[in-house]
Amino acid sequence: MFRRVVWLLERVSLGSGVIAGLLIAPLVVVTCTEVFSRYVLGSPTAWAYELGYMGMGAHFLLGAAYTLRAKGHIRIDLFYQAYPERVKAGFDLLAYSLLMLPFCIWMVMGFWEYTVEAYQWGETTGASAWNPPLWPFRAILLTGFMLLAIQILAEITRCLGVLVGAMESLDEGRDSKPTMTIKTTGG
């Protein structure tokens, strides 16, 4: 049961990671367009700056859950690796349950309020002549923290699985290098 729950929750993180990865191409296009417009044509765009920071913020937060799934966040461990798997699971369970999950819930609640308020008031960024509405960007940030909370739940489930003996390792079922496979059928 633990393995199945972890697998289901991590599919969400994998999907968000793919979306975050796909955001890189438009970010490169926007940045190159701005550089070309500014330095070659002598006429900077009114929209590239805001679109760039919004796209980068979306990329960062939508990719956070995938990064946690892949164990890609920075971790400072002086003694962690020396402990048995069950001790590591206990430590991780406390960290995820008492620190990370409450933080994500707090951020989700805060961004929910900010998103709703921005929508109701018609709030705009006010940072450029483009001046787009702010609520879609805030909704993406809200979504990023929700996705991170889902992956934290997967990690908590994984820790519980190790602690009760249903799983042997914190890495069980985790791809060492998560990849996306596209299957095609022959013609």
C-alpha cells in the first residue's frame, strides 16, 4: 500500500517537473527577443521583463516538487549517511512533518488569499507599460506550493513505509535519474 501511494503522488511531481522543464524554451525566447530588441534595434520591449520574471518564478516553483522527488535539493549532512535507514526515515519524517509541510500549507493559504484578492480587485503588476493582471502569476505560485506539499506527503508516506517495515529503503521506488519516456507505435 505504501509503495502504491508514493507512486501515485510522485506521478504528480513528475508531471510538474516536465511542465517546469518545458518553460525553459519560452524563457530563452523571451530573453533573446529582449536582448535583440534592446541592443540591436535600440527599442526594448514593454513586456519581456515581466514575462521573464513570471516565467522564472513559475519554473522555479513548479519544479520544486520534482526536485524533491529526485533528491536534488541541497542537503547538508555531516552524520546522516552513517545512520541506518530507519533512523534516517525517522529524522526525515520529523523534518517533513514539523517543518516543510506546515510551511507549504502556510504558503498555500497565503497565496490563496493573495490570488483571490488580486482577482477581485483587478490588481496588475504595475512594473511596466504592459501591466498584466497579477492573479494568474499568484495562482501559479499557489499551485507550485500545492505540488510541493503533495510531494512532501509522498516523502512522509515513504518514511512511514520504512519505519513500519513495508519498504526497505528511502530510495525504494525512486528513480535514480527520473526520466520521461514517450512510447510510440509503429505505423
